[in-house]
Amino acid sequence: MAGKTVLLVEDNASDIELTQRAFAKNNVDAKLVVVEDGQEAIDYLYAQGKYAGRNAADMPVLILLDINLPRLSGLEVLKQIRSQASSAIVPVVMLTSSKEHSDVSTSYRYGVNAYIRKPVDFQEFSEVVRVISIFWLKFNELPSLLNGGALQS
């Protein structure tokens, strides 16, 4: 799993800390990059704004996306991810506290790979992170990857 990047799109400082702790506790062998709003996620993915120097071809191998975000909602971010050839096949897990049935159905309609409600309890949350990391970073087979995540044509 070395060289892999996971993008966490989350605006809640407590949830960011919980995710970082869960990654550490479970020895997830991936770099966790955190952005705190939907527009920042788009800027990171497409190497614009403050991320203009980043290699846009170096896509994360997994995106953990919250629905309720400032500036641009998680659903809008998901739509943009799926509309761009460079990011269309990157796995996206909606990791959110939203229990709205419409959010679940809209997420799948827009192309999310999984929808998971965040457990409140840290042990349960840590287990969710462990299972996500095992499945998406270890067992899931992605297209040929270069440079820690850049898609090879």
C-alpha cells in the first residue's frame, strides 16, 4: 500500500481527528490528505488554486467524502469527480452522518462506490476505517497505477 494517497473531504475537525486516529490505530499504509470543503477537494483533485503545483495526474486511490460540506456539497463534488475522465474511475466512499434516504439514493445515482454512515463510537468508527482500508486499499484491484496513484493510459 506504500505510495497510495487517500483523500479525506471533511469539514468537521473532530471527524478529521477521528479519521486520522483510526488510520494510525489500524496502521493504514497510505498517506491521508485532508481537505475541508468541497471546493478545496476540486482544487486538490484538478491541481488548481492553492494546489496548482500538484501533479494532477497523481490521483488518490480512494476518496472519503462527506455530504454536508461548505462551499460545494459532497454530492456536487461527486458529480464533478464522475464527469471528469481523470477522476471518473477513482473509488469514492460517502462517509457521512446523513441519514437522509434521498442522500443515499442520490449518491448512488451520481456514481458513489459505497455509502457508509459514520458511527459515533470511536471503536466502531475505527472498525469502519479498518474495513474500508482493507477492502479498498488491499483487496480491491484498481487499473494500472503509476507514481503512487496516477492513472496509466
